[in-house]
Amino acid sequence: MKKVLVAVMALGMLASAANAGMSYECWMYKGGKPWKMLHVVADNKSEAVSKASDKFRHHNWNGDYVKCK
């Protein structure tokens, strides 16, 4: 029984690590100045920019470009 419990806990930890990402602060720039900001969770910076762009578009916020850090 202990082995089963340990195995289930190990699988749970691996599954949560596979879904982990980093939180990015993303800004939409308009006229060269920061305009709107939101947070996204992504595995890398380019994915963060893509997700943020989609979210900004969803809210009908149009700017010049998106930067995430």
C-alpha cells in the first residue's frame, strides 16, 4: 500500500511540473509608450508575447507592439 501511495504522489509531482510555466508581465505599447499591461503564464518569452497579443486582441486593445518580461 505504501508503494502505491508513493507512486501516486510521484506521478502527481511530475504532472504538476510538466504544466508549470513562468509568469510574465506583458505590456502593449502605443506611440512608443507603455499603454496596457497584463500577466500571462507561458513556458518561454515568445509564447508569452503570443498569448498576451491574443488577450489584448480579445479585449479589443490595439497598439503598436507587445513586450513581455
